[in-house]
Amino acid sequence: MSDFCSNNTEVISDSNYAANYQTPTRRSCLPNSGTGFSTNHISTNGIINVEALQTHINGLISANETTPPNIQEADIVTNPAKVFAEKSALLRTNITSEYCFYYKRYTYILQQILTTAATSTNLSSNGDYNTKKSKTVEINSKLNQILQILQGLINARITTLKNYYGENTGVNKLNDDLNATRSNLLEHSRLMKKSSMEHDAKSAMVDYSVEKNSSSRNLMAIYGFMNIVAAGLIFYLYRNAKSQ
């Protein structure tokens, strides 16, 4: 899911990582002015209540006028199907932009808190670390909610397209990709909320260092062997040339 965010060249720093997507000129796809669904509408494993999600999606479709065209509209709009497709595409583009907005920030602060957790001590009194960890959990939830909204819109489109193209609409793979990304986000959230996260990060860093050192030793052994072979080959060529 990060592939379509490759064009987002925004530079993230400590001064803007906590920014919200919704502004006077930019509207979030999330409810409550972009803060997301209320906690009583989200289960402990991050799943939005079905009714709350469907109500919100219906509102998005209505607000963006992306309901499928009907026969009566043909008398008013020259090409209602084209208008429907364009508005639907614009809605998906806006949602994708918001996802990438938060994804860039998520990767920035996730890397920071993991590095801090693996290398620092007395994290309980580290205010900057705790603030960033809390913000990481918040953005993780927003990304998870955005993906569920996008899936809901895709499923609504599938229902419409099935009437025209049958079961295989070509969007099933996208749904699979969305599910895989959501699973990763939920796993991240679970790990960040574990009390042993800092200890796990330190252990992972130690394992990485050991593996890296082992790889370095193996490379040095290979280079040493190659040097011996090269020296032997040079000596052989020298002896051979001298004998001639």
C-alpha cells in the first residue's frame, strides 16, 4: 500500500509530524472533523462498527455526489456515467492523498520511537519519546480507519459493477492488498501497546547487530580466501611465464 505514496515528496520532521490532514482547504474522509471514529464505534482489535462505517460511507457518497446515475439524470447531464466515474475517482484520489499524508508521518515517527526504545534507558521519563509513541498509535488508528473506509467504498462499487461485469470486477486483488496492509497496521498497534515493546526493540537490535557482525565476518573470510587464490594465480602465471 506504500507504493502509491512514492510520489509524496513531503519532508517530515519534528515540526510537522503531528499535523492533521483536515484544513480549511482540505477535507478529511474521517468523521468528527478528521479526528476519526469515536472509541465506542471501534472494537479493541481496530474494527469499525458495521453500522457506523456504513452510515459514514453513505454520507461520503452523498456529499461527493458519487451515487450511480439513473435514467432521469440523462436528460439533465450529457454523460451521467462519465460524471459519476470522474467524481468517484476524485473521491478515491482524495482518500489516497490523506492516507499518504499520514503514512509518511507514521513511518517517520515509528522509526524514531523504535530507535529510541532500542538504544535509550529510563524511557518512562522521556517526554519526547512518550509523546511520539502516543502519536504513532493515533496515526496507526487513522490509517486503519482510512483503509476500512476505502474498502467500504470499493465494496459499494463492486455491488454496482457486478450488475454490469459479473463477479470478477478486477478490484478483488485491491481488497486483498488492503486487508494485508490493515493486518500489518493492527499488528503494529498491538506491539506498540505491549508493555514489553521497549525490551523487544532492544532484543531485536541486539539480534540485528549479531547477525550483521556475523555477515561481516563471513564476507571478510570470503575476501581473504579470494586474496589467497588471486596471489596463487599471480604466482602461477609468473612461474609459467619465467619457464618460457
